[in-house]
Amino acid sequence: MAELELVDLVANRTMSPEIAATLQAAAQQSRSLLVVAIPRGAGKSTVTNATLAHVPEGTALHTLLNHPG
């Protein structure tokens, strides 16, 4: 399955255009971002990956994942 982009999340009404624009701007400006949601499978990775697609090339990224064991 292909990765979803912010525009896809807006098109399928998963997020508003305003939120997508805010996330895109934050990524382009190399702002910090924390994505949190419950339950598992809520779309955290999808939103994170769609947002990270807008980070300028060469920007250092640091991620923290918590996988319950």
C-alpha cells in the first residue's frame, strides 16, 4: 500500500485542510512535532509520515516510538 500524503488525508476527510496546512508549515520550518493518540491503529504513523514528507532535505530527524511489549 502506498503511503498517504497530507492531501490524501484531507481528501478522505481524515483531517481538515487547516490542520494539514499547519502540519506542512511546521515541517517546512523544521519545527518540533509530537503526535499522540489512543487507541493503537489511530493513524499516528500515517500522520507522522505524511508530515515528514515536507521536512526540508538534510534536516536531522529524531523519532521515539513506544511499542507495548
